[in-house]
Amino acid sequence: MSELLNCRYLTKRYGNVLALNNVNITLESGKIVGLLGPNGSGKTTLIKILNGLLTPTAGQVFIDGHQPGVETKKVVVDYNALANFEEYMVELGLTGRRTVVYDQMTYKLTEGKHPKADQEIVLDPKGLRAEDVIIEKMMEDLDKPEVIVAVGAGTIMDFGRYPAYKLGIPFVAIPTLASSDGFTADICSAIIDGQKKSTAMCAPALVVADLDIIKGAPAFLVASGINDILSKYTSVLDWKFAKIAADEYFCPVVCDLAETA
């Protein structure tokens, strides 16, 4: 069997607190492994490092020969952001044949601001869902892209993320709604083999959110996005209260990420 996980002298500190100390783990693929330990032993810290949510203080992690980490190299959120889209693409080396994926609604919403494309795919939104069979059907129409640009919200993002991962090429996200906060995610929430799963795939190399487009979305979706941001603050307060009232585990690093995001 091939080596799936290799942790070498993995160490993680939170200030003066040592969460992991020179951890060495090697796991082969094809096995189910349980991670056991008392509270505060570093289980959650290890899992977050393996998922790229935290960076180790020292040591290295390799998953299937690759180091986990942030894949999104640039995020632009501004009015008229798409005016400089080509500059961002060149800056990140995202050149070559380009396929841009829309649905009919996002194609109309972004009219006049469509990025350059060697191929445009405009999907019918009726009955459209993130499912491996449907996405792979679309992939049959791809014309040898070297980068995929997805223009839309959650479902369309998976129509960019899934084929990009399968083809081993980068993808770029152009959000059109404020009601989703998963645009930089490296997972695909799709129906795979008949079951809804969150499957590790790839994060976009570039996210360009043009506020002129996003403000054109239905008002209730804009409000939903604003409420989602506000809920981060109330959830942090709930977490702090749970720590005081019930001694629930509390991570100041995650709290800080939520408050400053």
C-alpha cells in the first residue's frame, strides 16, 4: 500500500501552550484509523493541521506526498473588480486555454463584464445540482482547458472545482451572491455515488468578487449574506459563554480568526 500520511516532528504552540510536540506519524492508505486521547492532548489541533486550517510551529506534514495549506493566492473584493481581472490572472500565472462556466441567470447578471474565454459553458439552472453524474456530463463538453473560471454561487462553484480537481488544473471563482461564504473552500459539497458528501478537492487560486454584480442579486440573498457575517459575532459570544458556564473547550486562535475575518 502507498503512504497516505507522513507527519515529521510536528510541533504546534499557542503562545506558551504546547499542543503538539515532535509528533511523528506514518499511515498507509486503505486503512481506517482512530485518533484517541484525553481532552487537551492535541487531537483537534492535529486534525486542523492536516486539513490546512492551521500551520505547524515546526515540522512537516505530507498527505499523499503533498503539503496541506492555503491554495487561494489572491482574493479581491471591490467595486468594478472585474475591470482588472486579466491583470490578476497574469499576476498569478493563470494563463492558457480558459473555460468559463455560468448558469443562465449568472450569465445575464454579469452581462457586460464577462471575462475573456476560449470556451463559454452556460448551464440551464432548472434542476441544476452539484452531482458527479451531471458535472461529468458537462466535462464531456470541455475543450481542453488549462484553467476553469466559475461565475456564480455554490452550485456553479462545484461545477468549476470538481472538473479542475479531476483534470489537475487551477480554477478561479467569481462570486455573484453574498449569501454563500464557501468560495475559498477546498471541498466539494456534491452528490457523489448517490450520496451527498463533502469531498476534499481544490480551492480556487483566485477569487474576484465584483460588488457591482453582487449588489444586483436579489435583496433577500444580500441580506442573508450580511446576516451570515453578523452571526459570526454572536456565535463567538455563545462560545465564550459556554466556556465560562460549562467549561467547554475554547480555542482563542479560532476565535480570533472569526472576529477578524
